Amino acid sequence: MTTTETAILAGGCFWGAQQLLRRRPGVISTRVGYSGGDTPNATYRNHGDHAEAV
């Protein structure tokens, strides 16, 4: 049986972090976005207090 786990990581620009993480052994896929804020439907131009996350 294979177990898949999910992690949400935030640390500066998500595009650079995504490149580093997707190359790690065992990483199946990555997705970037915004996490932890109060702005509904956060975007690049309007992400309020969200953190960029992978």
C-alpha cells in the first residue's frame, strides 16, 4: 500500500520554491497558490495577507 501525504510550504517567491521542491525524490506533483489569508480568491495583484505557498 502506498501512502501519499500533502504539505503546504511558504517561503518567499513560490516559483523558486516550486522548482526546488519538484526535483526532490518522492515528490509526485506541486501546485502554487496563496495560503493563510483573509482575501477571498487571492490573486497575484490582490493577495492581501496571504503567503505565497507551494
